[in-house]
Amino acid sequence: MLRKDGSTVPVEIVGKLLKNDAGLPVGFQGSTHDITERVAAREETARLHENEIRINYSTHSASPSARLGVCPRSTKPCSVTSSP
């Protein structure tokens, strides 16, 4: 659906065909619902899932000491970085 400013808005459309007593179509009845928040939530869920996959990959491919967050030969925490 288009807004007055020309931008699009995702909507869900629900409708039904109206019929007279003889069963002949006489019109339509329907409504639209803005689903912007639903779409944003789906996109955020997908983004978080991708991040989780990357974290799991880097955790499983890192050295055992890096997985624990400790640099070898040190008691200080180290940053875990990985290259794909």
C-alpha cells in the first residue's frame, strides 16, 4: 500500500465477497492492517539468528583457550576474533 508521501507500508488484507439471498455477488467487504511492526520483528529475528550462527561458528572453530575467553599463557581475558 502507498502512503501519501509515496513510501510503501506492508499491510495484511482480509476480505470477503458479499452475496444476496439468491447467492449472487453484490459487493466486497474488507479491511487492511498495517503490519510494519510484524515485518520488523521478523527481520530482527532473522538478524539475531544469523548472528547466533556466526557466534556458534566462531566459537566452535576457535582454540579451546579462546573459547574460554582466556589468552594462552595469560590470565587476562582476550577478545575472540575469527576470519571466515
